[in-house]
Amino acid sequence: MKKEPKIPDVVEAMGVRSINLREFYDASGDLIPLPYPIRPTL
């Protein structure tokens, strides 16, 4: 059975830097900090 490559494996093989979703939002500046715990507005 042939194993499909995973994104982190391909990124590493190509020498490209990868980031997780949190790092992406931090870098884009679009993440709005909210107090914890988040409470639904009614």
C-alpha cells in the first residue's frame, strides 16, 4: 500500500518554511484578542 505524502513532509523536502494557523493569524494582524473565556452574546 502506497502512503500519501503529508504536507509537512513535502514542505520539508522542498525547503519551505511552514507555519501553523495561529502563526498565520499573528503574522496577518487580523486576529482580534478576546477575553477568556469567550462568552456568547445573547
